[in-house]
Amino acid sequence: MQEQISAGYMQIWGGFFPGQLTGKPVPPGPLTGRTISIGGSSATVRSAPMSDAVALRRHARS
């Protein structure tokens, strides 16, 4: 993740999102629990049996 906010990557991301990115990006840290505050609400992190990519591959085979 740290690499994705390096100066070189930020220049690339800036091409996709001109004028929309901060000059000092902050990498995310590890979660300390299962709840994330978003605005005035909260989201609960849940385990999933598979990722979207795995589900898409399985669907494509059927």
C-alpha cells in the first residue's frame, strides 16, 4: 500500500483524478476492531467465504 502512494504513483493517480487528490496521502492502518466509522454511521467488517474475483471465476466456468 505504501508504494501506491509514492510520488511516482501519485503522479499516475493524479492523471486519473486531476485536482482531486491530496498532496499528503496517508496509508491505511490495521483495523483495531470490526467496526469502521463512516460519517455519522458505522460499518461492521464481516468475513466472506470467497472474494469477488473467485466468485466471478466460478460464475464464468458455469
